[in-house]
Amino acid sequence: MTVAVNELVSEFKRSNDDLADWSMSVFMNLCTTERDTVLFLNTLSYMEHIGSYKIMATQRAGAIDYPTLKHLNEETGHAVFFKRHAERLRDHDIDYSADTLLAPASARAYFNRLEAGMVRLFGRSANYRTIYLYMSLVVEFRAVWAYNLLQTALDHNALNISLERLLAEEQGHLYSMARRLDGDGHYKLRTIRQLWGQERVLYIRLLKTIENLLGDTSLAMTGRSQLAQQV
């Protein structure tokens, strides 16, 4: 690969510096009260669950290989991780019904529109393995970026939740997806950066929806008005 994955992680971080303060403010607010923290953690569990479902949907049962099965297992594990902590705070079982989640329709739209954009980019005749690898790669860039911010918010609010292992696995997924794309001859920096742009718009939409649910107008000074023009 011409550009190492760790260099791309740094590039992604730089290109999202303008979203960092806004994201951190939303995460901090979501980790302030027990109710919001439970909803937030369960929503993250739901999104990890959607991600694992998307992986399975791109596979044929007889053709799934070890790296994909491992990825599926770890994404499901992340869904379990966040749900376990949500249930620990609430002290009872929680499902994925609408009243236990933040903006579930927007969470689903994030994945569905990203996938639809990739189908348009690669064409309906494209190998779904390529779409799976690129979609996973792009989502993992966002996950690594966002979970690093989230760890700061969790620590600031004295919530005893460590994302260290989860982050290590997400970073491992980045390297795995990049290696597999490169092995298939489909690893292209231009495509990665183009998909970053599509994902950024969807992330902003999701964050705006969650922020609106919080009813917090104090974040208007973070530059959100300028960012909103991007979507």
C-alpha cells in the first residue's frame, strides 16, 4: 500500500478537526445524566449491531472466510459491550425499541445511505466483497476517531468504562480491510477520500439529529451553523 494506514488515520483526524469540538460537546452532554448515558450507550450498541448485520448481509454462508467471520464476531461483541454497560447503569434489561435509543431512524439511515452511495459509486454489478471492505474501512475510520473522543467524555464524567480493547479491535479492522482490499487489487486512495466525504455528510446529519434531541442550544457557537451548510 502506498500510504500506510496510520498515516491515513492522521489525515482523517486532521480533516475532521473542525468537527471535534462539536462532537465532544455532544458526547459530554450525553454522558452527564444517567438517562442520556443509557440511551447513548444503547444507541452505540444498536449501531454496532447494524454494522454486524451489514457484514452478514454481504456474505454467502458457504463463502465467508475467517477474517470476515472474525470481524463479524468482534462487531457483535462491541454491540454486547455497549449494551452491557447501558444495562448496568439502568439495572435491568434493555432492548432496541424506539424509546431506548437516540434517533434510531437516523442511525439506520447513516448505514443505509452510505451503502447506497457505494453501490452507486461501484455500480450494481460490483463485487459485494469490495463494497463490504470499503464500507467497513470508512466506518472504522469514524469509529476510531469518535471513540477516542468518547473515552475523554466518559473519563470526564467519571464513568468507569474503558474503550481500550474496543479501540484496539477497531484499529485492527482498519488494517485488515486495507490489506484485503490491497490483496484484491481494489485499494485506491482516491476512492477512500471520496468515501470519507460521503460519510462526513452522514455523520454530521446524525450528530445534528442527536443534538436536537438534547434540546441544547448552547452549542451554536461551536461552528455548527457553518457545518450545517455542508449537508
